[in-house]
Amino acid sequence: MELVEQMLSGDVLALARLITKVERESAEVPQIIKAIYPYLGKGYCIGITGPPGAGKSTVVDRLTAVMRQRGYTVGIIAADPTSPFTGGAVLGDRIRMQQHYLDEGVFIRSMATRGSHGGLPRTTGGVIKLLSAFGKDYILVETVGVGQTELDIMQNVDTTVVVLVPEAGDTIQTMKAGLFEIADLFVVNKADRPGADNLVAELGMMVHLRSEEEWWQVPVIATEAVNNVGIEELYRQIERHRQALEESGRLEQQRRQQRRREFLETVERRVADELFRLIERDEELARYMVMVEAGEVDPYSAADEVLRPGTLLASWSRQLAKRQSGG
């Protein structure tokens, strides 16, 4: 694809156009991913998550500055709430990262969640791939901050940073939200506020008691991102985690699991799309759908009939094979 070739040669406008295609789930996406796949793997991906109001955007902003000082290029994906009127991102990249907007070494993209309930848009993985193929050294992914459904961030990144603030609630709430299980690093931001020292101490105690991995002890870092305090230490700990992942072989293992999950999800989505198309044409399948919708048969019984060998499944398989062969 000409657009992919332009992007691989360093054309930022081509990158932005390709991201738009991925966001809109264009029919060209499979060809785009195929074309860029040989160029993946360079970028190291860091997820920044946590509850709303924790200062995640400021942490990303300051962390980007530290990386740029060291000569690294950075791609930023900022997930924003979706506007109920336009369907676009409510917040904009120019507002979030003003100091980096004119920096050619930084590419920033705000992405609307578009109904996703996991803190990240469904198409985030594709955008990460584009930024990696473009040659970004680091890719920072900031979630929308939905609180208790952040588990999808760890399925897209290499290192997960959980940002909390003293007034966000006690550490039990942190555990209940599932954030404790996904954190590779904890950041207590706005550490100049009352209760910060207690939160740091409690998190440190929890990390120590629950540590099951000898290869990595989750650090707890106090920051005042707005005052640029603690950001250098955060970067150092991210690099330590990256080194630990690489030396233990877990980075490649983690990425293999991510690729496996992506493959299964892609197959599942393709099969579901084919099934819906088949229902529109197959009278017997359509009849089962009507019966389930009317409550005349339960979904499990209907599925058993649809998938019973020698009946509808065989017909479906033949039609799938015919479609794939171009017949």
C-alpha cells in the first residue's frame, strides 16, 4: 500500500491517516496490518492507568519530557471519553500535551472510547502497531480512567503503571478494583497532599505481603507530576522493569501471549461476522434466531442444534470454504 510505504519512510501525515483508518475499522485494516507486521517489535509500550483525577495525563506529559531529554522518540495514545454528540474524543491532544505538540519526536493521538467499557478503545492494539512500525522508541498508552475495568491495558502493553492519589480511597478499594493485580509499578501522585505517606506505606506493605514473583518486586513511587518531582525515578523504575522482563525471558513470553489472544479474538470476530451474514441467507438458521428471540427455545439448545455435526455446521463450513476460495 502506498500509504504504508509513505508512513514507513517517516511521513507523519500518512501515519495519522492510517491511524484514522484503523480507528474507523476500515476494510483496509487487514492489509495495513499485514504490510507493517515485519516492522514491529522496536517500540516499548507502557500503559498508564488508574482512577479519574489521578493526574495520569500530567504523568505522561512529564515522562515524555524525560524520554525526549535522553534522545528517544515517543508515541502517545490518550484514550478519552466519547462525546455523546459527535462520537469523537471529548478532550484533545493539543490541550493535554501542549509542550510536546510541536516536537517532531513526539506523536500524540487522542482516541475516543466509542462505547468500549475497558478503559481503552477496541482499536488501540492496531494503533500501537502503527506507532511501533513508524519507529517510536516508546509508546505511552493512557487509559480513560474508568476505575474497575482496567484489565485490558495489561493485554496491550509491556509495562503497566498504576497511578493513584491519596484522596482516591483506601488500599482495599485498590485491591477490589483489580488494579493491584495488573500493576508492575505503583505511582502515588500528588504526593504533597495529606495521606500520601500513609498510602505509600500501605501499598509497600501490600506489595511485600503479596509478592509471589522473585524476579520483580513492584515498586511504589511518590510523585508530584505537576512539579516534575519523582518522574526521573519513575523512568528509572520502568527501565528496571524492562530489563527484568528481558533478562528473565518474560518480555517475549508476554508478547507471545498477547499475539495469541489477538489471533483468537480476530478469528472469533471473523467467525461471528460470517455467521451473521449466513443467518441472513439461511432459512433454518434464521428460524432458530427467531425462536430464540421469541423465547420459544433457550439459546443453549438452539446452539446445540446449530453446531450438531452433520447438520447446519456442515452447511456453514461448506459455505465458508466456498467464500474463502472465491467461489
